[in-house]
Amino acid sequence: MKMISIINLIGAVLLCIACVDDKTGTPEEPAKYPLMDFAVSIDSDLYHAEIDQYTHVAKINALDEDQLLRIGSVSYTLGNTDATIYPDPETFLGNWQKEQVLVVYEGNKETAYTITFPRVSESNEGEREILFFDNFNTGTTPDENWKLCGYANNAWSQYFGNAEGYSNVRIEGGCLVLSADKADDKYRTGGVRSTFGVPVNTIVEVRARFDKARGGFPAIWQMPINGRPWPQSGEIDIMEWVQGTPEKLYLTIHTANETMGDKSTGYTTATVKDFDTAMHVYAAARTEEAVIFYIDGVEMGRYVNEHLDDPEAAFLQYPFGTGDFDIILNYSLGGLLNGNTTWPGLITDADLPAEMWVDWVRVSEFSE
């Protein structure tokens, strides 16, 4: 009994000492690593990486190939407030690979992390060669790959002449912003078109969102370079919106196909209810065989080459198998033209200003 009492007494003393240390000692700070957190977002969804601090591999398991293209922003936390990361992860938007290496610099110390997406197939990685990519992350106006749209006496470009310089075209927050407004009792619109041509067997992808405005005409489209008079060499409307169908987007082909009375063929509509609040990827692939429309990687429709026997009829039916097309991005306004109401409809001033925000534009090689 005496021995047990002594043991109990010693245990009690040790327990008390431990309790005092727990209450009065400084809590141990969590370990700090060069890269503490890494996440990517698609629309409003955030995907965090599982980071192995021994192998320096950060896995984002949830995303597949199509979602990889839709990543809209990147966030991360570094363990040292003075640390930097290179390259800037934002530069990979629209061009993420299955594995991407980022380096964290802390003074003279460098730690390389591999950001990996395990669900992305090795066989699909790098399948499409990127020919052009612009994420609008530098400067305040577009670079030499773009020029301002100019005035013409037609529905979509009649107000470009009222905008002074880049008053309705700017780069802000990593986006190209095209605006339609009214100033000094004049309507003004913003638009740009590429200074380069896009060849056949490519896909043009544009990640964007835009406001609804009655009388507004936001569009993403392509026209042939040095083509025949419209519409003989074709027109590809990757995305158009008008007030008459406020919940729908138009994806349209224009040709001079003699079998089509209205000379506007292959159009389809897509219902996208949040295009004014969320970014979506609008795309069109052009090959010798078909023009294929996509929204967020999902095929919406296609216009096919019928390979007609007569060469002239064949060209008029499918003028998309050769030649270069440019890229046009605009937020235009309809209203009246030469005293007549244009097809985008009358303008409601209360809806202005209206804007289209373009996150990035990418041109890649394409084959089915």
C-alpha cells in the first residue's frame, strides 16, 4: 500500500507539471513550406491541390481535359511573405498541361513544385499545338495582334466612328473589355479584329461573358481575309446575342449556297442562362470537312462539306476548306440605320453601358 501511494504521488506531480507546461508554454507553430496552398477555379468552383511537401508534387485530382481548358483563375499561399513564384501561374490560363513546374524563390533558396492533373490523359496531352494565345494580362490596350474595328454603314459597325481611340476598348483585370455606351448624345461601340489570319484545320476558342442590353449586339466571329464579296467566301459566327431571344445564343454559318434562299445556313441556338454573369468558352473548329461549334467543350452543332461535283457550287456550299479567316470581337449596337430598324433591334439607353469581358483567346491546331 505504501509503495502504491508513492507511485501515485509521483504520477500526480508529473501530471501537474505537464498541465502547467500546456497552459503556460508557447504553442508550437504549424510547419511552414514554400508552397502552402494552391488552387484553381472554374466559374465559382474552387479546386485545391493535395500537396506532398516531400516530393513537392501538387495534385488536383478533380479536373479532366475539358475542364483544364476552362480554368479561369489561380490562387496560392506561400509560406514566406517575401517569397515569389515563377512563372506567374496566371500565364498558363488556357494552356495548362498535365504537368506544369512552378518555382518558389525565397532569397537564395529555390523550390520547384510540379502541379499535376492526374485525370488528364497522357495520350491527349499536347494533342493540339497552340498557334496563338492572348490572356490580356499586360498593358491597358490590346497589343499589335489586334486593331480597332472601323466605321462602316452597316448594322454592326455604324457606331465605331464615334469612339475616340480606345475609349471603348481597354484591358482591365486580366480581360479585354469592349463597351457600348452613349456619350454627348452619340452611341459608341467597342470592337477589335485580329491582324493575323487563322488557317484551316484549327480551332478558335474565346473565354468571355457579356451584359444583356436591349439593342445590343455582342459577337465573336470570323471573316475570310481577301475573300470574295460577302457571303461567297463565308462567315463564321462563333457566338451572337440579340434581344429578341434573350436566353439564347446564335452560332451561325453564312454562305452563298444556291440551295439556301436566305444565304444564312447552319445556324443553331444554345440556351446558356448565365452568360451575363459567368465566363464560358465559345469555340469553332474549321477543317476541310466541317465547321464545328462548341460551348465549354460540348459540341453544339456542325456545318459539313457536301463535296458537290461542280467546283463553283462546291465552293459556294463550303468556302471554309481553304484560306485564312480573322477573329472579330465586338459589342455593337443596333438601333436605326438609314432610317430603318436594324435586326439587333431598337436601343434602350437605360441598359447602357454594356460590356463584353474577354478572358483569353486561343488558336490551336485541330483534327477530329
